[in-house]
Amino acid sequence: MQDRYAGDVGDFGKFSLLRSVFVKPENKIGVVWYKFPDESHNGDGRHIDYLYNNDYKACDNDLVHKLSHVVAVDRSISKLESLCLLPNNTVYYADELDFHITSPGQTHAARLARRNGRLKWLQNAVTTVKNCNIIFLDPDNGLEIQSIPNLHQVKSGKYAYYSEVMELFKNKDACVIYHHMNMNSSHESQIKHRAQDLKNAIVKNGSVFAIRFRPYSPRAFFICTSQQSAINIKNKLNNFMSSACSFGWDTYYEA
């Protein structure tokens, strides 16, 4: 996640999902932003036409109103946190993944500093959300990729690694992960592959649900659940997918 994306259509998708499925009195939500320094090499974050679309307003007019304020006033993660998009007891972790800036270069010392910084970042994230039963991970690009396997690599801050998901998901009812699709294969095959990877590597006895949010730049949301929470979350997702919010969503998959 980058500040410059705040309020775009991806934010509507993530908050609509969280508000519809996970906002309940018995839940405490923790958001781990995976905040990455703003880049300027592309026009990402420009997809804000949804703010004037009645379909989005029919889904959650309050959410559209609040996100329009973000776009108009201050496109930043801190502004998103300030608007009560989620319950007041929600916990946010927004330490920046800027180790490629603070420790540049490819010397052994620089690589080690980036890796140690990332491990410390994770330790702080785990501590921050320890009392939450629902967590949402918002990496800039999504889950780890084969071309960037190591935490010390310059662009590693744009990804959530399976080892991190495993640590953050421990003793939680659910972990929701934001993930951008790529053009290397069909979205359906990517979703199935990733869901099965998460199931094999992390969830074991629980379930992994996956849905795609289509508008503009399609992204998937993977929902890892504990065994005891799986049925309830599945029912909530089914209700969500048949509600006024379902127009932008498809490719439901379960592993």
C-alpha cells in the first residue's frame, strides 16, 4: 500500500469486504498496511470514478462518502485510519517498508540491514495485532513472487511473504490478504494456485476462500480461516456475494 493510492477503487473493495463480512461486535480487526514509499513511475491510484457511480453508493454510501473525503483532502493511509471506516477498536500498523532507501546498495552489510529491518518490522506487526482475531494484510502488490524470494531484495517491501502470513495468522480466526493479479496466466488459475499454496503452507486444518474484485485493475482477496471459523465466514461471504455489493466481485473459490 502507498499513500498515493488512498481512496481509489481498491480501497472501496477492501473496506467493503471487511465491513460486510468481518465487522461484528465479537471481532477485533487488525490492519497491517505493508506501507511502501510513494512511487511516481506510473499512474496507479487514479481510479476514483467509482465515487460518482450509483452502484457503489447502493453497496455502501457511507463508505463512498468517506473515501471521497480522502481523495479530496488527503490521500494518505493516516487519513483512512482517521475516518472510522472500521470499528473504533481496530488496530493499525503502518510502519514503512523503506529499507531499500535507508540501506541502499548490494553490499553484504546493506543486504543484512534490509533483512534485519524487515524481521524487526514483522516482529512489531505481530505484537501490534496480537489481541486481534481478524487481520487484514495490505501489501502493495500482493503475495510473494518467485523473482523476489529474499527479504533483502530492493522490491521485497511490495510483497507479503508466506513466512510472514504464517506468523501473523497464528491464533487468529481469519487473515485477509490483498493480492494483485498479473498477466502471466488466467486469473482463475492464479487464484486457485495461490489459494492452494496458502492452504498447504499455512492453513492446514482450516479453509482458504478467494474472491476477485474486477474493477479497473483486478485483485484477489484471500481469506485464511481457522477450522472453527470457516463455516461462519463462508456463510458471510455467500451473503456478501448475493448482496448489493456483489456487482464488482466474482471467481469465488475455496481450498
